[in-house]
Amino acid sequence: MDRTFNFVISCDEENLRIGDFLVGKGFSRHVRTFLKHQEGAVLLNGEAALFYFVLHEGDRLTVHLVEEEASSNIVPVQMDVDIVYEDEDLMIVNKAADMPIHPSIGNYDNTLANGIAWYFASQGIPFVYRCINRLDRDTTGLLILAKNMVSGAILSEQMKRREIHRTYLAIVEGLLPDQGIVDAPIARTSDSLIERMVDKVHGERAVTHYSRVAYQNDTNLSLAKLRLETGRTHQIRVHMTHIGHPLVGDSLYNPSTILLGRQALHSCSLKFTHPITGKMMDFFAPLPKDMAAFFPDVVV
């Protein structure tokens, strides 16, 4: 992956050293170390420069980032991947159900990472797989992939600071209240590496905001909109079960239901600031067909 960043130094940035300037632009320590080992990666007014060089108003700073190695142990596999948006720095993908996002034991060549690796390999472009937000295998919807280490570092920091706003749609059992907040800590259960539970003693704080979009009296199912304030593993699934409205099709937390072959959970909205341009980014993915079939007359 090859990416060039161009900056014109403003009066407010005068007298900064190049290294300090790049820190302010979100270039992490890892990125700066990488650049130091690339000959000609940093140019000041067209000339090779070192990080201790001092900047002046009107200077032109160019950073040329070249990543020549692709992610190891990810086999490129041709598959359908729904790319919603792509530019030099990131991609937005609408993930299908039954698709893990990373390879693991038993999932070596059927993951989103494999499909993305093929997408770039087919173009002759080395690509390091950097998935910023995570979705369970059977959760559908929007994911952010960073296309270079600079955007990856900045987006990862945005996730840590909870500046990437995620909204989900879920089908839950029962008549969900109009709206509410679940503030209940989550921890791993003592006898499972996968399952989580509300645990007020050992759990980490987890907050989910929910509202009811629609209700089907015949099926006693609600379509819920959920916004995460935190990002714990299985947070929505655990919280909805905790308040008595488990997700339809959730074999782990609601095994009695057979209405859907997966948990009815969809990442429908992502809002965040573009890591390089600073532009506000806003994406929406409508309900997939299997979930929309339960609420055919509802437009979200």
C-alpha cells in the first residue's frame, strides 16, 4: 500500500519540529518509527528531512508511506464482499451473516479478511488487514477497515475514545419499552471462554441505549434500535437477555428460539470523523432480507 500525505504549514504550526507536528496529526510512535527507517519518506520543501528539523509557515511537508508486505497467514480467497465506500485511507464494508472477520481455528479461509486479501491481491496491492470495529460471525452490517497504518492508528484511537458512533438494529422477543438504558457490567462466565453475563462484582462497565422502532403483535417481537456507549463482547446480546428481551435466533443466549438461523442483529449505522481529511462520515446499511422479513412494512 502506497500513500502520500501533503501538508502546508500554517502560522500556528511554525517552529514545531517535524516529529512533533506528525504527533499532532495522529502519526503514532509505531508509524513514526516505521518512517524513520524508510529512506526519503519525509520531505521538507522537496528535500529529504529528519524529524528534528524545524518547520516554518508556508513550508511544504510531504510524507510518503510505503507498506510493501501484506498480512501474513491470510490466504486470499475470492468471495463476494459488499464494499459500501472506499478511498485512499479506509473502506466501509457491509458484512454478511456467517462470516467471521478474522481467521481462527476452524475458520482459515472463510473470513472477511480472506475476501479483502483477495480484493487487493487481485490488484497487485500489498495490504495489511486492519479491522477497526468488530462484529460477531453472525452479526451483519457495517465495518471500518483502515487501508494504511496512519489511518489505522487514528481510527483505533477514535475507537478507544468512543468517537466512532455505532447504531444497531435487533429483533427481540416481547414488547420492548419505548426507550431505555441498560447500565450493567459484563464479564466472562466462569465456565466458558465465549459466553458473557451481567456480573456486578467482576464485570466491566457496559452501557446500551435502546428504543423500540416497531412491534408485531402476532409474533410478539419488537424491532429495536440500539446505540453502544461502550463496546464489550456480546454487549447487546447480553443486555437484551438481561432485561428480558433476548434476541431472536441467538443460539448462545436464547437457544429456545428457532425463528432465525442466527442472532437477529445488524450494524446499521456508523458515524465518525475521517482520520485524514477531518470530514464527518455517515453510513447506513438497511436491514438484511432475513431480518426485514419479520417487519416487511417498516422502513428504518
